[in-house]
Amino acid sequence: MSTGSGEPPVRRRRGRPGYDQETILRTAVELFNRKGYDATSMGDLAKELGLTKPAIYHHVTSKEQLLSLALDDALDELTALVTEASHERAGTSAYERLRHVVRRSVEVLVAHQPSVTLLLRVRGNSPVEQAALERRRWLDDRLAALVADAVKEGALRDDVPPALVSRLLFGMVNSLVEWYRADGAYDTATVARTLTTMAFDGLARHEPPAP
Amino acid sequence: MSTGSGEPPVRRRRGRPGYDQETILRTAVELFNRKGYDATSMGDLAKELGLTKPAIYHHVTSKEQLLSLALDDALDELTALVTEASHERAGTSAYERLRHVVRRSVEVLVAHQPSVTLLLRVRGNSPVEQAALERRRWLDDRLAALVADAVKEGALRDDVPPALVSRLLFGMVNSLVEWYRADGAYDTATVARTLTTMAFDGLARHEPPAP
């Protein structure tokens, strides 16, 4: 991609001082989440940053590259986490690995909340979005298999469908993007502990009444 | 609002046969969810319906009226449900009422999935959206109070924050709008049972390991 400007790029060296790809990406993700990816133009981004469009193109090749970088930011750590949890190791049960991956996924989501928010809104409108959906499906499948393994080893109840349990469990984790605020009443550890306690141990203190 | 047309409205009587406010609303909500409310024009809606704009204005006064009708569709039944559950009655515990409201909210969400999807995406960009957010906050507050009551009566564990439990519980319910398909593998009753079983009774069959 060209820098889109008549000025020779060599004259601006690394763009305007204080701006780098990381800063531009962070602002882009915030803007995509606020206005919607499709409705956001590189002109909007330039305005938000107080930069010219050529200055932005000094750091990134396209709006789609920004989307791709953001989705990778969300997906790479989740993929590493789920890959590790899917790996059977001597001395760890599927149940322990599942409980760990649920707790850690809360931490990853909070640490990458803007990019995960963007990821969860992707609908497959372009090859980049389709690739991200493909990676999400892989994660969903691995997590459902882990739930099924934990049922098989006898650690989890077998009167509920494992694939549905997986959907609900990670639906609960994902719901954090809608309301969690890092400066709010609950720290990450409290959210992770409350969520895993509810899902695995249940809220009820006594035998529940008939549904 | 005017009908926006040179033709006298009397000549079209109740609009084009087969179209009424209900049909127009259903299509509008589907379009708002697909394209985003702000990005959808009444022209887009007319095109989708194969109607002229004046024919639509015969049935509804504005795009905002359609939004308002859709949000009321989502909120009215949830409000009735939560109001009933918040009402202390002889012979019912807060725990039973909470468990009931969780199960029923799954059913309401599935029955009104398009309008609840729209509701959950509202960000407060207009007085109509702000009013809907206000009603959502009222629901959240009542549900958090119900969780707190169930803890107080000793039915729910007291080592997790009730307001956070309420967020996670209904975050899990709300996550259904993202993936539930009425023609999919699970009927509403199975989803409602699985969700309440997980949340209240827990997935684990044995004492959990230390977190």
C-alpha cells in the first residue's frame, strides 16, 4: 500500500512523535467497538488520533490490517491457553484442566477486553473475519471436547449435554465484555473465582427443590 | 408524521395487502440486528419489504417508533416476570423465585430473541435507548436484590458477592442471543434446565480441588 501522500515518507521518519502502530491499533479498536468496524473509516481514525491519513499509513497498510491485528491479539492468547488445556498430562484430570481454562479465560478476557469485544462482534463479512470465526470455532470445539472428557472421567455430572454446557460456560465468560469494568467493584481474581465457583460447585447450599 | 407521499392515504386503505405493523416491525428488527440500528434507513426497510416508504409510514410514524416497539416487546415480558419474582409470597422462598425467574428468562429470551438481541445492543444514543437502558438497570437491580435475599435466607452460598453472581447469571442467560438457534440441537426446556442446574447445583460431582 502507498502512503497516500505526495510527501516523501523518508521525511517523517517514524511518523509523528508519540504515535506508533500499538497506539494506532489501540485507538482503532476503541473506535471500531464504539462505531462499528464497517462504519469506521480511516479518516475517522485519523481525526480521532489528530493525525493525517498518510501519517497513519506510515504505520499500517489498511483498516483491515488493524482488524486482523486486533483479532489476533484476542485469539493468540486464547488459542495458547486452550491448546495447553487440551493437552493431557500425567497427574492432571480433564476436570482440573477445564477449571483452569475457565479461570484463566476470565483473566485473558479482562486483559484483552477491547480486542475480545471486537472478536465477539465479528460476523464473517470478509476473509479476515471468516478466518477469525474459524479460529473461534476451533476453540469452541476444543472446549466442548474438554467438557466431554471431564464428564467421561466421572468428575462432572452427566445429566446435562456437554456441548451445551460448554456454550453456556463460555457464554458466561464472554458476557464479561458487556459489563466488566477494570475500575469497577470487582477485581479479576474475584470474578474468576465467583464464576468458577458458581459453574462447578453451584450456588445452592442445600438440595434444590424439584425444578 | 405525514405519509410522505403525494397519493392520498385513503386510496391505500390499510396499506399493501399482507403488510401490517407487526410484519413491518419483525422485518425492521431483523434488519436492525443485521446492519445496526443507526446504519439502517427507512429506505433500506422499504426495499427489504418491497414497499414504498409512504406505505411503511401508513403503519408506523418513524424508525424510532419501530425501535421503541421492539424494545418494549423485549422489556415488557421481562419486567412482568421480574416484578412477579420480586414479590414475596407466603410459601415461596427467594431461592425458589430466583430459580424460577432464571428458568423463565431463558424461555422469554428464546421467544423474543430478535427484540432481546436488539435490546442488548442498545448503547443509549437517544432518549428511546436511554429509557430502555433505564428499564434494564431496574431489572438488574431487582435481580441482584433477589440473589441477595436468597443468600440472606441461607439458601445460597455467601462466599461470593451477590451483585456479581447476578451479573454472571444473567450474563449467561443473555449470551443465548449470540448462539441459540430455535432449529438447533437443543430445545428451550433443555437449555433452561442445563443453565439452572449448572448455576445452582454446579457441574462438579465431587468436592472440587483447591482453586
